[in-house]
Amino acid sequence: MKSGKVIKVSGPLVVASGMEKANVYDVVEVSEDKLIGEIIEMRGDQASIQVYEETTGIGPGDSVYTTGSPLSIELGPGIIEQMFDGIQRPLTALQDKAGDFLTRGVVVPSLNREKIWAFKPVANVGDEVGPGDTLGTVQETPVVLHRIMVPNGISGTIKSIEAGDFVVTDIVAVIETDEGDKEISMMQKWPVRIGRPYKEKLDPVTPLITGQRVIDTFFPLVKGGAAAIPGPFGSGKTVVQHQLAKWADAQIVVYVGCGERGNEMTDVLNEFPELEDPQTGETLMKRTVLIANTSNMPVAAREASIYTGITIAEYYRDMGYSVAMMADSTSRWAEALREMSGRLEEMPGDEGYPAYLSSRIAEFYERAGKVICNGKDAREGALSAIGAVSPPGGDISEPVSQSTLRIVKVFWGLDHALSHRRHFPAINWLNSYSLYQTKVDRYMDSEVASDFSENRIRAMGYLQEESSLEEIVRLVGRDSLSQEDQLKLEVTKSIREDFLQQNAFHETDTYCSLEKQSKMLRAILEFYDSGLVALEKGAYISEIEDMPIREKIARAKNVPEDDLSSLDQLVEDIKGAMNDLVKVGEANA
């Protein structure tokens, strides 16, 4: 093992000399404590190393040992249900070994070396196999069937393969290649900064159903898409991320808490094991991986945590799963980049961020997508990336937000004024957008309801008109509007309060199926259409506003999923109530 000497320490940055044999992105061990670091710059024989642990006590003259390999993570059975730190150290195993506080230099293998897994071969001796082909399967959790795949760069004939109970490091198959026999275990390693290969990238068209009305109906995301949630502090980014992690119809969820508060990760840890997954009936943890790199952990590890998360997500995508990755928040990751860049004395870009910020963000989001995976069976896998952004003061003109918006196709803009009014999710419907809208409209019209996209366009049109009508109301008062416009304001109020607003902590309202969303929107628009007819026939706007049926529309969000026929009845009730109102008016006339 080649060693060098520390010549400078600046917080998480260590500079070592005598490292001419090392390469950029090699992992090194710093000092006798064997702190894990990664080379991020080479100048002659001097290596600049970002250390993923606390550097207190390290000084010039300490040894640095290079491992000769890039920062890699272990991929195999035992990842699901785990909670890792930014460089894939299992936190529960660290706690067992070192206590409640992270101790420097503690080394714990990422995957449990003692747990036994039942391996069932699906390939046979004599089969020709290549990268990505499935050798066998392991039932990792009740809902996740883990494929043991041929690692990248290996192809040949299976010489031996056996069923049985093994630990992850045991040899389960031998492949005869041109370079000799290759022994395959259930575990493989992959460098985190390199995207995992696939055959072909596809055009994603299927929506990622989240159960959140404002997202699914107005600003949908597709499986294999990328979305950003920028918003100021306290606007509900983390709650939206949690909701997506809980209810999105992805088969695997990778949740990365990057530089966030510890209590937010605690919420996830406490809630997920108790929540029942609507798709499988098991707890949510049975399909979730958590990566926690909270604000009190070493800053440099934030940078690695995002890559660790996306590499794990790609691994499960390669098995043919639909994976959703939540990164909360990418701003903290960018701040770690800024800190390291400052310590390297690089020329700063906009607001002190490094000049390569936008290319790093693009690099991350471009690893999302729907693909045909490697392997003979042409499996389709999808990886959706959803990143929260925390711009200071909610100003999305800052570099991280702008670099993110340049690359993602969905923008859920959170609004402090909405959150202040207790309107959650606080997604501003006037400045948010989804560039997948046309594709999703076609899907919704064919799979959910033929008038879904038409109703969506109408509702969005009314919401946009509302903002200009509100201007008039503020200037000259509500009575100056025509009765039709007053009715429009009432309907947009209903769309906002009864449809867009959703209670994440209500057992029924927390998740809303597409069918229910369609029926709720149809009922609100029916109130408008029937109201217009009633106005034409002589009804007064004040009478329409005071109708008891409005209470039923407001309560539609609490209708259980197994009683959606009552929403069809609600549409009929609205028509009947309006007719009765007109009849009473005619009788009185």
C-alpha cells in the first residue's frame, strides 16, 4: 500500500505529498485512525483529499495510505430496510460497535457478512451469460425479489452454479471466460460516481402516481422523470418528500437525507415501519432504503451521500424495478461542494459556488430515466429522481435552483405565502409546471376518465383567471364583478380548498387515487356548470353560495376509496339541488 505524508489540514480538506502513484477519486486512509477520504485533486505529487470524517487531531507528518480503488459501494441482498450514512456505513451496526455517537475510524462492512440468504438459481450450467443476466434470485424482503446479476464486464459460460443458503461473500457461481474462471458471489461493488450501464434509454410515458392531487392532476411526474421541489424554509418540502416516499407507486424507494435536521430523519425512521404500504399490505420499510447524512455529520460526506443513493437506486432499476429516489436537500449537497471548492482555493462562480456546479447537478439528474436493462430478457426499469432545493429566503433565482430547473422537467414551486395560510401542499399552481403533461394527459384520458385532461385544463384556466379577478376585487370590491365572475371565484375557492389542499396527516385524505381525483374535480366543475345555468334562469349568486350541497363538495376529500360511487351520486345531487333552486325561484316569481 503506497503511503504519503500530510502537509496541510484545512477542515475536511487534507493535502498530502508523495502521492504521485495515486489517481483522482481514489479512496485513501488518513493517519493511523484510518479515516476514509477521497482524492479530489492532484497537483504534481500532492493530493487534495476530502475526508469523510472529523479531521480534528490530524496534523502534518501523519501518514496517508492509498487503496488504489475509487469510492465504491457494496451491492447485494441486505440493502433494503437498512439505514446508511453518506458512504454506506450501516448506522445500526455502527451504533452496536461504537455507541450512540459516531466515532472516528470505525470500520463496519456495508452489508451484513453473517446473515444467511436462500439463493435460487434460474440459470443452468452451460448457459451463455453476459453482463446483467440473472443468475438466480434471493427473497430479500416479502415484497422485494432480489436478482443476482452477472457483474459488468463479465461474459462467458456458466461452469458451476448451486442453490442453497449463503452469506453475501460466498461463491454461488463460476463463469468460464476468455480471461479464465470468474467466481461470482451475491455481492458486487460499484464506483458511485459512474452511472451503471444499460442497453437503451426509453421515452417515459407512464405517470408516477403519488396520491397527491395537486401533483397527479396538475403537475404530474412520469416513471423515469426528474422533478425539483424548491421552496423557502417552513414551506413543507420535507413533508412533500415524505408523502412521495410513502405513497408513490414506485416498487423501491431510496430516501437520502442530505444535510437535513436529525429530527426529520427520525420522523421517517419512526413512521415508515408503522405505515402500511397500500400496494403490498406490508410496512413501507420493506421496500425502502434510507441514507442519513444529517446536518451534524461531517460536511464532506454530504457530497458522497447523493451518489451513494443514486447508485443503489440504479442497482434496483437494473433488476427491472420502478425506483423513486428522494434527495432532501440538494442545496446542502451544493453547499458541501462550495465549502470544498473554497478550501481548494478555486475561482468562485456565482454566489461562491464552484463553476462546475451546474454540470454536477446535471450529472446527477441525468442518471434518472426509464431504460431497457442489460441482460437477455430486456427488462424495463425506471429511476425517478426528486430533489428538494432550499434556496435562501425562497429566492429561486439563486444558482442551485436555476441549475436544477435547467435540467429537470417538473417544477413544484413551494410558496411561503400559501404555507403561511396553512394551505398544504403549498405548491403554487401559477408558477409550477410539468413538461410531461401532454404524455400524461393521453394516459389519463385512456386509463382513468375520458374527460380527465379536459377537466384539468378547465380547472387550471379558472385558477389563472382567479388571480386577475382578485386584483379587481382588491381595487373596487367584489360587488363590482358580474354574477358569473362571482360564481367563478366561488368555484376557484372550492378548487383551492376542497381539491388542491390535502391533509398529509388525515388517514383518508393523505392518499387520493386517480379515480377519486377525477370524480372530485368533475363534481366541482359540475357545480360551476349547473350554477351558470341557474343564474341564466334567474337564480341569485347569494342563493347559490349558500346552498347546503357545498358542504358535501367540501367533504368529498374524506370519502373512503371503497365508496367512490357516492361521488358519482354527488354530481347528480348537485344537478338536482340547482334545479330545485330554479324551481323555487320560478314559483316565488
